[in-house]
Amino acid sequence: MTSAAQNTATAWPAADDQTLQMRIDLAAAYRLIHRLGLDDSIYTHISVRLPGRNDRFLINPYGLRFEEVTASNLVTVDLDGNVIDDPMGLGINPAGFTIHSAVHAARHDAICVLHTHTVAGIAVACQKQGLLPLNQWSLQFTGCLAYHDYEGIALDLDERERLVADLGDKFVMVLRNHGMLTCGRSVAEAFKLMHNLERSCRAQLAVQSSGAEFIPLSDAVARKTAGQYATFYDAIELNGVPDSEWAAFKRMLERTDPDFAK
């Protein structure tokens, strides 16, 4: 456990160390998404599957801004929408449940699911060609980017089947006219993918608005770069290489938002 987990272990005496750490990491992701300006009032969500439970996941209480989310006020919900534990009694956003339950039910490798509505992300999601392979950030998504057509606010549970069919085995999806979604084998991976996806969108809009001619990149370079990123992520998620970037982000939070781990 990290020092943050050690300091808060008494908050949930029935939980194991892995669950405590997952709660802390999820709360950290909420705070980081807020600090980076990627949140949307009380809307959008980040969820994480509970260790050893393919049928339950944690998500934010409906009504809290992301900077108010802590490790202890997260809501536990099952795949049928039953709230198992709700410390603040606020419930969950039905639209968030539709999207996140769909992915968790279909993709057991997607431990964390992160969805955003940002100006840059939505702007790219509105473009017919979607995300373009213009730079190092965006090249990492070559061959691993899915698209899902907009069907309205995600309140209809029957959309789940189409959403997961479009996602397939990919970890990143553009929700057309809506926003962005990333999955991860850990909270850290889902967050880092979203961080780079957002920067890719911002860079694309900046280049497009400049009116300058693009420098084309070959398919071979795009595939090579994507493979380099995949190797890097796999080393962390599969081989236990320390995740220095995630640790650095969490150190920042421990200085500026220490209550996230409470």
C-alpha cells in the first residue's frame, strides 16, 4: 500500500488492502480530471471494478463535483443498477450507469472506465474523420480506436449492447457528438490514456485552426509508434514495472488535495 492507503486503512475495516488502494486510486483520478479541467460539472464518470467481483463497481455519488470525491464516499453498485453501498445517500447518475455497466459487464479486462465531455474532445467527436494521426500523442491510438454513434442521452439500457459491440476489444472510444471514453487494466492506465487523448484532441484543433498544411505521417510510422506505446503500457500493467508517471501525479495530489484519500 502507499502511505495514503496506510493512513486511511481504518476507514473501511472490512476491506482488504487491494480494495482500499483501488478506492484511493479512483478518488485520485477524479481529482486529477478536475485539476486538468476535464470534468463537466457533476456529470461524466470514472468507475472501477471491485477486486474479485465482476458484478460490482465503484462510481461517484451523483451531485458531487469531482473535487469533492473521496475514497470513502464512492458508491458501490452492481450490474443490475442496485446500489449496494451509498455513504452519502446521493445515488448514481442513470446515464453514467448505462455506459459504465455496459463496459464492465462485457469487458472483464477493463478494470477502470473513464468518460469525459470536454470542449476539445467533443469538437473532435463531431468531426466526420474523428481523431487524426497528426502527432506523437495521437499516433498511440493507431489501430486501437473505436467509434460509437450518438443515440441521445444514455438512458436507454438497450444501447449497452450496441456500445460494447462498437468498443469490441479496444481500450479507447470516440462517442460521436458526445465525448471520449477510455478503459484501463488499472485506474492509472485509463487516466493516462485519457490524458493523452485529450491532448491529442487539443493539438488537432490547434493545427486545424492555424490553417497550416499538415505534415503527413506514414502508416508504418503510425503503427510503430502505437506499438512503442503498447509496449510501454504492457510493461507496467503486465510485468510490474513501476508507474513513475502515476506516482508523480499522486504526489501532486498529496500536496494539494490530501483529503482525496480519506
